[in-house]
Amino acid sequence: MPQSKSIAILPKSLRLGKLPSLNSTQWKSTPYVQMNKVADSVAGSPPKIAVSGGSGILGAALRRRLGERGMPVAQLVRRAPVASGELRWDPAANPAIAEPEPLNGCLAAIHLSGASVAGHRWTTAYKRELASSRIDSTRALAVLLTQLPDPPKALIVASAIGIYGDRGGDLLDESSAAGTGFLADLCCRWEEAARPAEEAGIRVVHARFGVVLGQGPGALAKMLPVFRLGLGGRLGSGRQWMSWVSLDDAIAAILFALDRQELAGPVNVTAPNPATNAEFTRVLAKQLHRPAMMPAPAFALRLALGQVADEALLASARVVPTKLMAAGFEFSHPTLPEALAAALG
């Protein structure tokens, strides 16, 4: 692997993960420092970040944050490009990108693509789509990056805490073994698909996201209409653990992982205070000033959603972010009331 030609030095506040809000002017005034001037760029100009899955809740927020930081983004899209910085790719094609030159010399690639896990019944056909959108796309991107003359120094790949399966009240961190079931197996294969990049010397981070709480498309957006009508309630017994993270902290963790060379392999992107589903229900209802007296029985969820109910909605995963905290990351929203207030504000 070629030696690094450009090293980003982040301000101390960013290295600690204490990121300003999306509207903060601090991002716009943040200086960008380069060491070892790159021959084909102007000293002081930021290197490019490649991002796939840039239209989802995480990708859209990440692109805004990088833009505020003055870092150009090469957004990988599966349609014809319509904006500057977009680059068409097809993970099923060989090569996945016909002209990958714009990616050469990128500082990092961030892969966030993947079909929604909980938003669709897991038919045989949809299971294939889930696998293709994650495993095949990750492998295609990893292989493509290794073939660049000047590959990125890091690849951050979205994964999920679904890898731990249904574990009751066990406290889980990155050292915990994978669980069982379709979702856990999917996540294992998803992470394994990035191995070509790792073997080529690219630092690979598997960002195992919990439930992301923020404005925009996502889990919270699906809950709000029902809760605002006062028709919300716990799922099943409500005793299952939910591991969550605020959108701001999720984006902060991605940027933190870019800066921290010691972070590699699985990294849990969850707040340090997971909650049971019953607690989550109470806190959300309180934030909205609505009752939450309409529980969804487990049998009804299974009838409506099948396997996804047991593995995504009723499964219990009490996950903590041991690696992030050990590296010095500080959460802006470490508690559920703080995270929901920020998401609803």
C-alpha cells in the first residue's frame, strides 16, 4: 500500500467527539491542516471523502457535516449523476465504477448503503435484497479500493448491533461473540465482505450502529405518527433492551473513527445507556406529552411482520460502546431524554 501523502489534523474539540450542531458556524470556520504537501493538490486544501448511501438519514447528515467542514465528498450513486461530486457505481458490475479515477487519493471511504432491515417483511426475495445491498456492495467497494493506485487510508463500513442476536440482559461490547439468526448471520457476512480492503492494508472500521434517533427517515420517523396520536405503546413485554444513538453522536463517531488510527475492526456506535423498550416508550411519550397506553402484543407483531418481529423488534441487545469510550469519545447525548429532545427539537 502506498505511503500516506496527506494527514488530516483535526481540532481538539473534534478529536474528542464533541461536535457542534449541524447549524453551528464552528464547522464553517474550522481550519484544515495538511502535512506533506500532495503533488496534485494545493497545500491546505482538504482531501476527498468517498461516501456511498449518502441519501439515508446517516448519509445525508454526514454529507452536510463534511460540507460544513470544507471537505469535498465523492458521493457514489446508482443512478445517472445529477450533481457535482456524484459518481455512478453499480456493485453488480465489473468494475463497479467504470472510471474510478476521482476516488484515487481519497483520504477515506465511508460505506453506508443497505436496504432497510425493519421496514419490510423478510420474504425470501427481500432477504436476497438485504444480502445483496450489504454484502455484495461492500465486497465490490473493498475490491475496487484495493485496485486504486493511491487507495484510501481508511474504510468505514456500516454494520449493525443485530450481529449480537437476541441476548436478553447480557451486557455486550465489541469482544462479545456474534449471535444466531438471519440478522446476525447477515451482519457477520457483511463485515467479512470488507476483508479484501483489510488484507490490502486499508484500515477497516465496522461501525455497528444501534437505533439512530434523529430527524429524517429512520426508526423514529416511523414511530412518531402513532405516538403523536397517543396510540403508542411498548412492543411485546417491553423488557427487551434497545441500544440507540443520537444522529449527532452517530455522525460524530464516524468522524472520530476517521481521525483515530487505533480504531479498527468492530466499533459499537451506541450511546452508553441502553434502555428497555418499555423505558424508551415512556420517555418518548413524555417528550411528546402524550399517553402510551396501547402496547403491541408479540403475537400481533409476529403475525404482521413474521421473522423481522422476533429478530429486530422483540430481540434484546444491551450494547455498550467500549471501544469508542476507551479512545476518548464523548457523547453529546448520552441519555435517552437528551437524545429524544435533540431529535424532536
